[in-house]
Amino acid sequence: LNVAVFPVTKDGKELEDEDIKESPEELLGTSAYYEVRILSASGLPKELSNNTFVKFKFFRCSSYTETPRVRGSTANPVFNFKKIFEESVTPTFMDYLESEVLIFEVYGEDLRATK
């Protein structure tokens, strides 16, 4: 799975190196913006990769964020999905960034079950 997560501006522009804070504590009390990009997947099992999509939960989101389904059957789906998340930087959010993982789940329909 080809994904990227990185800080951006409120308008979704990538931060310049000089705009990135050296110390995470400098961000406390501010709003931070993060872009999640899910570009593509490769080498998926052919029989399980019909109408493929990816889902994930970011920080305290109660529901999953999903990519649109890539219609048809392909072992190498291209999603080209982007979403920006805004978070208030609190000690809890800092702990999340330092100690948690972001899990991406890839789903597809089983071609054998549709026959």
C-alpha cells in the first residue's frame, strides 16, 4: 500500500522545511493540519481485489474514512485519495503521534463468491 501522511498548511500546501517546528512542544495549543494520501496498492490477491477500497480512522474519529471503490478487478488499484485533517494540538494528541500507529485496511470483494 502506497500511503503518505504529512503536515500541511490550512490550505493543504506542503510545509516548507523552515515552517516545520523543531520541538513538538512548540505546537501545543495550536491547530495542526495533516494530509493523508492513499495513492495505490500493488500485488493484491487477484481473486480478492474486485471493487477495492481502503479505510482508516485518524486519531479520535468515531467513524472510518474510506476511499472511493476502484471498480472492477485489479491487483494494482490506484486510489489517488487525499484528505486533510485538522487537530488541536493537545498533550493527548502529542501522545497519539508519538506512540500510536495509523492502520490502513484494504478491502475487496471475493470474485469466487460472486460467481
